[in-house]
Amino acid sequence: MSTERFPLDRRQVFGLAGAGLLGLALSACSQDDPLAKQARAGDNKNYVGGDGTVTEFAKDQRAAPRQYQGTLFDGTKVSEKDVLGSVVVMNFWFAACAPCRIEAPDLVKLHKEFAPKGVKFFGVNLRDEKATAEAFEKSFGITYPSFNDKDGQVLLALSGIAPPNSVPATLVFDKQGRVSARIVGELERGTMKTLIQTVLAE
């Protein structure tokens, strides 16, 4: 994993999982998950994995906040105005994405650690119907909400920041709504924890 600690708007683009993967059943944990095992094997079967590149943006060099609005799977509409003043973690995912399944338990742990400190977590689901997304969330114990972004509304609003063809990808927003860090590819929990702690302390 490489890390950039200065402004760099570099896209790490890789293919999405093949449509045939969508039919595979969700498993109870990523350790026994056939898709997660496939990602760990590194054979790039049906997709090309990202390398987990981290870009951290200096406080005085962050781009202006973006306006976005989307609808959560429960029907709630959320915009950047609703979370202004909070650190936000936004993870782009879909159920048949093998690296998404590997990192899901780490996101659950990070959410449990930082939600009591006021950090808000959102998923941005790019492909799934509500039932599929909810089955994934139940399987991995995810309790934070996800945008239903099959129409690409949130992704489009964050174009140039969120890589359009890269899943998973994770953004960290500061309290002013600016992107302070980005991970393209599967995240590493220790690294994500540090990125959250840094911006939370600002």
C-alpha cells in the first residue's frame, strides 16, 4: 500500500466484479466467504483489485465542499448539509464486490469505535436492490445506513474525488465537508483509524 500525504487527485481505476458474481449467496462472515477468499488469492478472477492507495489532503489544501444529495435504502434523503459539523466516512460498495466483503468487518469495528465520538458512517451502494443490500448488511452486522445509488447521483456529485469505476473506495470528510483522505481499494483498519483520528482532532 502506498500513501500520499499531499494533495493528489489521482484515479486508481479497476474493473467491477463480473455480473455472474451477483448470483452467489451471501455468507455469514468474510473468513468463509468464497468471494473474499477469491480476493485474498490475488488471482484477479472476474475483477481487477485496487491496491489500497491512500491520499491524504493537507488541511489548508483541501478542495471546497461538494454538494450532494441521495436517498438511503430506508427512504431518508441525506445531503451534505445534514452532516455539516461532523466527520464523515463514506464507503462505496456493492454486495458481489470481493474486497468489499473483506473490509466489511473492519468498517463495522471502526463504526463501533468512532460513532460514539460523533463520526458518521455511510455506505454508497452502486448496484444492488434493497433486499440484496440488506442481506449483505445483516450478514456482516453493518448498522450504519447506505445510499441507494444505482442512479449514480452521489457518485456523480463527487466525481473527480470518488473514482467512478473503483469499488471499494472510501472517503473521509472533515467537519467543513471537505475530503481529507481517500482510500482506493480495500482499506486497512489501522490506516483508516489514523485518518479518522487525525481529522477528528482538528
